[in-house]
Amino acid sequence: MSSATFWKALEVSTDATPYINHDILPLPPSRRTWTKKVFCFFWLSTAINIAEWSAAGAALGLGLTVPQAIIVNATSTLIITLALVVNGMGGGKWHVPFAVLNRAPWGIRGSWFPLLNRVILSCCWYGVEGWYGGQLTKVMIGSIWPSFYNMKNTFGPGQFMKTNEFVAFMIFWLISLPIFLLRPEHYRIPAIISSVTVTIAAFAIFIWAIAKQGNGGPLFSDPEEIYGIGKLSPGSALGWVMMRCITSGIGGWAGGIMYQSDFSRYAVNPGDQMWGQILIIPICLLGSNVLGIVTTSAARGFYPDEPLLWKLYDLLEAIQRHEGPAARAAVFFAAFAFFLSQLCVNIVACGVVGGMDLAALAPKYINIRRGSFIIAVVGICINPWRILNTANSFISAISGYAVFLGPLTGIMVADYHILRRRRVKLSHFFIPNESSDYWFWHGLNWRAPVAWLLGVWWSMPGFARSITRTPIVLSTGWVHIYYLSWPLAFCISGTAWLVLNKLWPPPGVGEVDDKDVFGTFGPREGSASDESIHSMDKESKGL
């Protein structure tokens, strides 16, 4: 087989090009199946998970009280919700993914840079979230066959995992793979099943813990004794610790904020995606946080010899040890519910999102399915067991990666909502030459990297300090800037973007296509869209 024949066989379709395939083109009405209810179920199934359940652990470990930790979570949740809504509007209106919308501010080739940032993050989190899923799988198997917990360990101490953990991880990984064969428009039924089961399980565990303990537990009455950290007095120190926790909370969702258009594009009608974002996200994030705090605190009360059981799989394993054989069925079903939620998180928020990004990086050879499988394979190669079971700075790096994502989001929001006033030329996203308004200089818009760097560099000293093992001495000011990294970088890069475009205006600002080039809006919606386009053109000319 010649090399030309080999590469031809790898193409995803006969009409795919280095810049276009069917997975990144504007979605036609037939593929837009996510209604308001589907978005609500989708967020229920993904926002109630292990990470959100244990989110308050770090805040309490820094000296915050339970009420202060809840205030921090509520504040970050409001900011996350607003950012999700704002950054998802482009996909809901124009039905294109995050990768394509970034061709407007970065250029058709320049958009590869934010895509690579997202791909790297997707690979890392796929492995980490997959390891969490493996831990739940271990609990499920152990609840049926308790001997699984005591399986002979064939790994040495330097492998940072046990044989039963690796077996459970690989089972979770293999179960995930067939789901990638489903297109995202077909996720409705899995989302409904997962959302219902995980909601019931979360409240069941919470109610059981409260009933068994009889009160909120020692974290409410005496957290300082448990953590060995003195209570922070009101003042500057307390304020900056709370700000650090708020930014950390936003940082955990920084990737999700960026890729909102990847799923809002599947909305049946523009705006459908906002129902899930506005109604479900605040309830789930704050609710999961509160349920996790209370349940962990209560468990400390009735299992005083156990460490703090922030991770739900550790709690379920402890329940089986202490409550005996009668608890095995309950432990299995609780683990199974969160297992389904973890599947949704790992497949949708990591695998499919990374697959979409890879499909835009190499659309001639990669579609969403192929890209998702690539993310899954790389997710194993990063050795998530080593990342999570050692005092490694890598987990701090991927958690603090919001330093780089905040500026990217600031540019996206400023470009779409303020500079272009939510009007783009769909056809020009897919024209890889100088006739496109988004080609700029050889496919790169120089304004974007300049604005991005202006937002990033302020946080770099603090970021470097957070990921290095050898302590780096920094002034208090640089440390505080890092505690503000995401919102500060978002504002700086967004403002810089607007200033640069005011001084050097790009082509085609505020313009739209004269007709529905891709059949994106359908016959009825297309006619209405054309009328509104002409109306907007007249208004812009009048201005």
C-alpha cells in the first residue's frame, strides 16, 4: 500500500478537508435534539459528582469554617453560572462548537492554540476522572464479592496503586469506550437515567448520615481540632483565603466554561441551554457542596477512627466495613449511581469535548468519535494513579491551569458579545484563504496572542510557586495576584482585546452572511433568520 493510499483510507469522509468535516460544521435542525429538559437532566447527571461532593475539603483545610466555606462555594457558583450562560450563547445561536467560534478572534489557524490547551486538559482530566470512576467500580465489585478488597497485590510499592484498583480502573475504562459510538445528540436517555439515580443516591446518603449521627457532626462544632489549624480571624488574611478558594472553585470549571458551545450548539432553539445552566448548575454545585460537608462531618462523628471521608468511595467502603453484610446492597446501589454520574463526567466533559477539539485540529482525519478514543488512550498514558497517589505537583498544575484559560475566555467573551455584538459570518469560518474575514495574516490574528499574554503573565510567578516542590519566595502582592488569577486575567485580556481592535479594526465586524449557507436554521427558521439578517444589516448601515 502506498503512503497516499494509506492516508486516503484514514480520511473521515470523502468531502473532509484540513478545515472542515461534518462534526464541526453548523448543525442542521435534524441533529439539534437537546430541549430545555435535556439540558436540565444533562447538568444534573454531571454536576453531582465526586469532585463537587468533596469540594469544601480544601477550604476547611485552609482554616475556613463551614459557613465560610459555603459562602465561598456560593460565590464561585454564581460566577461560574454567569460565565456558563454568557459563553454558551454563541453555540446556541449559530450551532457551531467552541473550536469554530474561536476562529473569529484567533484566526482560522490561530484557533489551534486554544484548541491545544483544551486537548491537553481533556487528556489529563480524562485520566484523573477515570481513576475516580475506577474507585467506584472497586466499591461496586467489593460490595458483591468482599474478597476483591483483599485481592493479592502484584504491583510493587513504586507503582502507587494496587492490583484491584488497576483492574477496577480498566473495567471502568472499557465500559466507557462503547458509549463514544453514540453521537452527542443521542445522550438524552443516558442523561435522564444518570441524573435521577445520582440525585436519589446523594440525598439517601445524606439523610442516612444525619439520622445515624443525630446532628451535623464535629466539623460544625470544632473544625479547628480536626484539622489542627487555628481559626482565621476576620480581616485581610481571612479575605484572601476566601478569595483564593473562590478562584480555585472557578478554576475547576474554567475548561467547562470555555467549551459551553460544544453542547449548547445541540439546542433545539437558541436559549434552551440556559434553562439547565441557570436552574440546575447553582442548585447542584452548592447542593453537592453542602451535602458533602454535612455527610463527611457526620461520618467523622460515628466513625471517629477513620480519616475524614471526603471522597465518596472511601465513605462507601467504610460503611461496608463498619455496618456489616446488611449494608452491602445499599453500598452497591449508591456506588452504582455515582458510577453513572462519573461516566457522564468522564465521557462528556472530558472525552467527547476533547474529541470535538481534535476534530477541529485535524478534521480531515479525525471526527468526534476518533478524537474521543484518542483522548481515552492518552488518559491511560498519563498514569493517573501516580498523579493522585503521590505528592506530585502535576495535579496542582492541571488544577491551576485556569491561569491560561481565563485569558482565553476573556478574549472569547469580549470578541463575541462586545466587539461583534453576537453577529458572525458562518461561511467565513470555513474559508481557508484571504477571502475570509477570519484569515487575517496567514490564518493568525496577531491581536489574540498579544491580549492573551497580557492577561497571563501577571499570574505566572504565583503559578510557578504553586507547582514547584522547592519553595519560591514571592512578595505578598504576587501571591494575591495569583489568588485572583482567573477573574483578573479574564478582565485584562478582554479589555486588551477591545483596545487592540479599537486601534487596529479587523475586517467584517458586525457582518453576517446574506443567506443560510449551510441550511443551519431549516426552511422555516432559515427564512426568519434571513429576514432578521437583512434587518440587522439595515440597522448597522443606519448606524
